[in-house]
Amino acid sequence: MPLLLRGARMLATRGTRFLQSRGYADEMKLTFAAANQVFYDDLEVRQIDVPTFSGSFGILPKHVPTLAVLQPGVVQVYEKDGASKKFFVSSGTVTVNNDSSVQVLAEEAHPIESLDASACREVLQASQQQLSSAQNDVAKAEAAIAVETAEALVKAVQ
């Protein structure tokens, strides 16, 4: 047997054993909560799309374990029955574990359908005014964060 073929077979066997030893599952359980509400409590879902500071990405069963910081934006959950739900999150973390369980912990989260587009635009205008009138570095930084979050909020409801 050629050396290359033997090496490839050995890597495939070891890779399979490694994946099996990691405890990967064919299902994915989601816990998604914020201070204001628990949206999913260890429920099985098909996919979760999350906005993070390193880029938006989708999570499927058997996803590599990950820890990421959420940025303001939309978390989309594809449920087991095919339904899809969208939530606006202000910030937080997402953790993907070895067993394909996922925790999304948001500082604040709201279903998109519960948001009022005109109220979101008003929040953006107020945040922009706050930024333009900020007197010191701390106030400017806080206002810039508020503008970033409000811009993501307006984009989410469009």
C-alpha cells in the first residue's frame, strides 16, 4: 500500500475518533435569555445566526466550540419545525459548547415584531444629538455606543 494512502487512512480514522471523543451531537439545544426575558430554555433548534464583533456567523449542530461577543444586531433562530424568529440584541455573549449546546446571553433583547420603527428612528435622532453635544471623552464614548446601537436598531426594523 502506498505510503500516502496509508497516511490518509490513518488521518481519517484518527479524525473520526477525535470527533466522536469530542461529544458532538446531531442536535443543538439553545438557551437564549436577556435580563428582560428568557426566549429559549434548552430547546432544540436547527440553526442560529448571530452578529458578533468578529463578524456575523451561523451556528449549526457540530459547530466548533466558540465564545464570541455579540454586537448590536439581529439574532435569527431557525426552529426545528422550520419557523424562523428574529430578535434584536444590544450586546452580550454567545457560547457554543462541545455537546452542540448554545447559550446566547444578551444584555437586552426584543422580538423584532415588538419594535416600533418610528420609535427606533427617534432613539437614533436623540442619540445623534447626544453625541454632537457631548462635552468630554466619556460622554462622547457613551453617546457613540448609543448611536451604534440605535443604528443597528433602525436597520433591524427596516
